[in-house]
Amino acid sequence: MIMCTKQRIVGLFVLSAVFLATVVKRTYGNNNGIFADCVDGPSVWYRGTHNFTNTGTACQRWDTNTPHTPRYVPVDGGEHNYCRNPDGDLRGTWCYTMNVSSRWEYCEIPKCPDDSLVIWTNYDSKSQSSHLLSVQADPEIVKKETDTSGIFNVSVVVGSRETQTEFWAIASDYLRRKIFFTDYRSEYVGVRFLNSNITVKYFKGMAHGIESMAFDWKTRNLYWTDSEFKWIMATDSSFRYYSPVYRSGKREPPYGLAIVRRKMYFSTYKAF
């Protein structure tokens, strides 16, 4: 009998970003028109009824010790033999098998369509170029890419090779697929419309000191901290109206910023 221990895979990287996902069971159609389960979001959320592994082996019930004694039990209980991911394995769902020679195997369940991205600002001092870059937000997709090819795809959302360009703060309107960012050197607030690949510039000459940005999805107002003017500014979604909502002391400009449940959180630092 071949015995092996289920090992947990550690994440590839950590990125600071806002990630939204909805736990919804979806279906997809294959080439034969047959519909089956797909994994929506992290595979630890999967609650479908797929019950065989990628080799076609039937899954063992999680609440039995035959033929294998389970080390993990899914959070929805073990009174079934459906594929699950109780240990957060980045390679996806798996199950203990009914094959006495194979303790556990992965399940080949496809991912549901997902356009969630992690987007960040990047400045290359050597080439004097600035970009907004993106990768898939689902680390399981990135893990699969690196396992298959050794690399994962990084896409350029906005790029500039102008020497007077340095993208800095960033925020997003997830539902309307808009990215807000600032250009530290050219001093403007940019809005990138992902659906049309158009960038529009606002508040030219006012963005040199912007450190952080936050978007309120409820009111659709955009906020940012400015260490030069030492205030927190707010503007509406049309960018026609704007006003400072907080002013700090001369030596304590605001820096970090977050909007959570209609409350604003920010940090300051001492400037000498």
C-alpha cells in the first residue's frame, strides 16, 4: 500500500489590494453542451457535487475511515464524498479516494469565469517608465500558471515612457471597472476605463503630494490624502465638485487612507 500525507501549500506572494468576490455556484457549458460545476472564487468555497478525482477515481466519504483515515474534514461536514479544499491548498479541490493505493488526489474542476484583478503601480527608475500592472486576483490561477509554464502573466493596464511620469496612489471602482491613479510628476488624477481602454486626466497641477486614495462604493466619492496641501480631499464621481474634508497640522500631513462602512480611517506622519 502506498501512503502519503496531504501537505498544505504555502501562498506564492502577498499583494496589498482590495479583492471582491461573490460566493455563487455557477455552471459552464463544454463543447458537448453538457453543463457541470465550476469553482467560483477560492476553491475553499466550493460546495458543488463533483465526486471523482482527475484520474477518474471515486472519492471516499469524509466521515468514514475506509479505505483511508481522513486528516481533514470540510467545514460543511463530512457526510458526503464531494471534492473539497479543507486545508486551503492552492492547487484546488481534492478528496480521499476509494483506491487503497492512492490516499488522496486532486479533482479537475474548472474555474468559473472571473475578471478580478490585482492592479498596482510600478516605476522603473532605470528606464524612467511608469506603469499600472495587473495579474489575476485568484492565487490558484497564478499557481496553476507557474506550475505549468514556470511563469505567470503580468499585463500592462496603463503604460507611459515619458520621463515626467511616475504613477503613485491607486484605487478602484470594481463594479464599474474603473481605476483611479495619480501621476506624482505630471501632477494629475487619472481615471482608466477598463471596458473602453480610455484614460482621462483630472485636477491637473493638484496631484504632486497625493499619497493614498480610497473609493467609497456606496456614495461613489473618491478621497485622497495630500501631504503637500496637508488635507484629505473628496470629489464626486463626475469630478466636477471637490472639497477638502479634513485639514491636518502644519507638521502632520495625512498619509494612509481607507474607507470602511462609511467611516474614514487615515494616518499621519510628522514632517520636519
